[in-house]
Amino acid sequence: MDNNLIEELKEFLKNMKLSSYAIASYISLLPTNILTAKEISKRSSVPGGRIYEVLEDLKEKGLIRIQESRPKKYIAIPPNLAFHNLISHLTEENQRKITSLINIAKKLESDLYKSDLMKRSETSRVFWSTALGYISIESLYINSIKELEEELLINVSLNPNSVKRLPFLKRIIKEMSTVLDRGVNIKYLCSFDPDQEISPEQNELNNIKLFNEFISKFEDFFNISPKKNGLEIKYTFKRIPTFYDIFDKERVILKLQNPLNPSDIFACLNVLDPKLALELRKKFLNLWIFSAFE
């Protein structure tokens, strides 16, 4: 095997957090593809007392498989698949660590704000915070939108009062327009509150009419077309039990509707949690795929 190629391979595996013993064992397998543990130990110079632990680690990370013979033999998985397995393993491991660190940070942040150590006037928090009332919610959204780099997913409930309340979104939509101009993609998914007093068929007709009115007023108020680069607006007839918006696959804003006036958002919970964001993003995109365009 070419020496330069071996060095490149070693460097790659080192960057993927493999130990020197694991790297030596995997490389020793490549020329023949199948060896016993004793043979791998001899070729790689990994001590016999450590070889089984090293081979188990390689198996867990998807670089080798075991042939259940007597003695057991170890087979190198082809590099293209092995590298894919290794990257997937490292990604999952990092995600677990990130999730664990975020959970610890959330608790520490909460404890610090309650403690005597935090005698300051600032109330904003990085990992979670709440916004209550229109001014606080508007500020939360404007600041969150300003920080966007890639994507914003929004879901809202439409009813006849939604159109009347569009002017109150002026500052938020203006910020959305700014980030659209710098390449951020925004998906805006509308659902509807069902009217129990009319038939499902009439409900659908009324909701389509409402959506079209919403789009028309949206364009009039903000001079932004749903066909603007990066902006898509759709509607779905499926109910969304909890409304949420997802910022760059990392931050989620959960929205609590006002029970006395569903057109209003009573409060928001702002959570930095990539795992939650990715899970909710999957649900959002499943709804999005089967939703209708304007």
C-alpha cells in the first residue's frame, strides 16, 4: 500500500477520534481483509491484552464485522461504507454530548438566575426564556430572526381575525424581508380552526377563501410576494395541536394561543435545543410536503 496514502488514512482516522491502536488494527486488516485477533495483534503491534477491546471498538464504530468461527475472524468493511459508518457514529456521539451539555447549561442558567450570583438587570437567557405580552414577543422574534443564517419554519393558525391583525406584524415581517434578501429560506405553513357548525366540504371552501384573502393582504401590507426568492407559503387542512417556529434547526419558539382570542399569541417559550428542533422539523416537513400551495 502506498506510504503517502497510508499516512493520509491515518490522519483521517485520527481526526475521526480513533485511537492509535484502533488505526493500526484497521490498517493491518486492509491488505488481506480477514484475520484472527492474534494475527491482527501481530501485524499491528497492538498488545494481545488490548486487541479484543480495540476490535470491539472498531466493530461498534462500523469499520469491521466479526465472522463467528473458531477462532473468530475479523473482516474489514469496505472503506466507502466504513467511512460512512464512522462519520454517522461520530455525529450521533457528538449530538448526544451536545444534548447533554445543553441540558446541563439550561439547569445552570436557571439556577444562576435564581441565585444571589446574578444581581443584574438583564433578563434574556440563551438556552431558554419566556416572552409574555405583545411587546416582549415581538422583541423575541425580531432578535431571533436577525440571527438567522439558513432557515426559518413557521406554522400559524388562520381565522377571520388573522387578516385584521396583520398590521401588528409589520416590524417582524420587515425583518423577515431583510433576511430573505441575504439568502435565508422561510417556509410559512398555515392551518385552520375548524367550524363545527358547517360541513367539512364548506369548511374547506371557506378556509381556501380565507387563505387567499390572507395572501392578498400579506402582499398589500408588506409588499412581499409568496413567490419572493426564499419565501414559500402553504396551507394544510390538518390540525396542528401545538404551534412552533424553528430557527436554523437549533432554536424552537413554542407558541401558546390566547384561549379567549385564538388570533393572539398569549406567551412564547424560547428553547435552544438542536435535538428538539430536528424532531419538530421532521414533523413540520412531513406536513409541508403534503400541503397545498397558494
